[in-house]
Amino acid sequence: MEISAIKGDITKQTDVEAIVNAANESLLGGGGVDGAIHYAAGPGLLKECRTLGGCRMGEAKITGAYNLPCKYVIHTVGPRWHGGNNGEERLLRSCYVSCLELAVKNGIRTIDFPSISTGAFGYPVEDASNVAVAAVYEFVKDHPDEFDMIRWVCFDNNTLRYYSRQIGLIQKQLS
């Protein structure tokens, strides 16, 4: 089982069954990763998202991927950063767990995540990477045979550095 981070464009990954969309509550598109995924997927994604009734923060919903090179998009709504004392860590952890639970339920064995909540929602990347990587490793510990690959596709070198470092620290602790 591979857990890793790469720099790239999440909409162009061809070796995964599902990508995760860092969405807003409406699921009807927005900026950043959300806008890029909706643009690349085409109008079918928006049409399907309209049938879902939105998504609550910390939860996840699944759709087809339409024109994307994967099979599924798992949409999750991360927390907006308000200083770190307003349940942000719990909600961010819940995003990752909810996505992984949906993946297991749908037989998805390979999944790419963006750095959820670190763009327009303002979550500090270092803090977000610590929460995200810990949440994924904890989930995998309880579900050791469910995934072949879990990966973060990072938009820039700074984000990649934080996720790679956190993955390395946990892998070192486990070995």
C-alpha cells in the first residue's frame, strides 16, 4: 500500500479511480481545486451535483467523473480557518475519514486528495498536512487491505514539502 505526495494537477491524474474535490457546501463549483475539477469534468458533473442537495462540512458525497480521467469524484467540504479553536481540526479529520469511508463503500482502491481547506478556506498548510496525514494513516491502520494507493496531489512545492515531510515522519515512526 502506497501513501505519498506529488506535485501536479489533480484533474490530470490518470492512475487513480477517484479524486477528491475540496468543494463548498453547494457542490455547484467554486474557485481553486473545485473550479478546476468542475471545468475539467464538464457540465455533467454540475448536473449530477445539483441532484445531491449540497454537502455539510466534514462530510463527503460521490459522483461520476465525466470528462476526467478517473471514474469518480468524491466531494468534501472542509472547514474555514478561524484561528484553530473552532473545531477546524475535527472537521478536517472528518473530511478525510468520510472520503475514505465512501471509497471503501464503493470499492475504490486508488484515490488522490488535494490539500483540503488550505486555499480560499485559509487553513495553514503545515497544520492541515499534520491532520490529513495522521487521519489517513489511522484509517488505513483500521482498514489495512482496502487501498492500493492514497496520494496527495499538491499544487505547489511548499504544499508538497509539508505533506512529504509529514508522510516521512509517520513512515519513520511505523518502521
